[in-house]
Amino acid sequence: MYQKYADLRDKASVTDYEVAKQTGVSTATLTNWKYGRYNPKADKLMALSEYFGVPMEYFYEKTEKEEDH
């Protein structure tokens, strides 16, 4: 899931700090998510999906890499 967020962030050319500032999802939450210490709750995913203009389900869809495992 985090990789999907990172892909969206990179395509939008924004930093975690900018995303946090605009969505209210803290940089600490994003960092913990990155390292697998945290799975974001629905409200956080909703904020991120609205910010990036994707449906919330986007974060739950498997990538080709995940399907190979």
C-alpha cells in the first residue's frame, strides 16, 4: 500500500511534508507506514485519496509485483 502512495507522491512531485500539510496525515504516520509499523486507517486513506484524486480502493488494489508473490 505504501508504494502506491509513494508512486502518487512522486508523480505529483510533492514531498511527504507537503502531503502532510495539505491532508492532515502527519509525516510520522507516513514514515511509520513506510516501515510497516502502521497501516493507515480509513480516514487517513480517504484524505490521501481525495488529495491525489484517486478512489480509496486504489490503495487496496494489488500491484503486478504483489500478484507475482
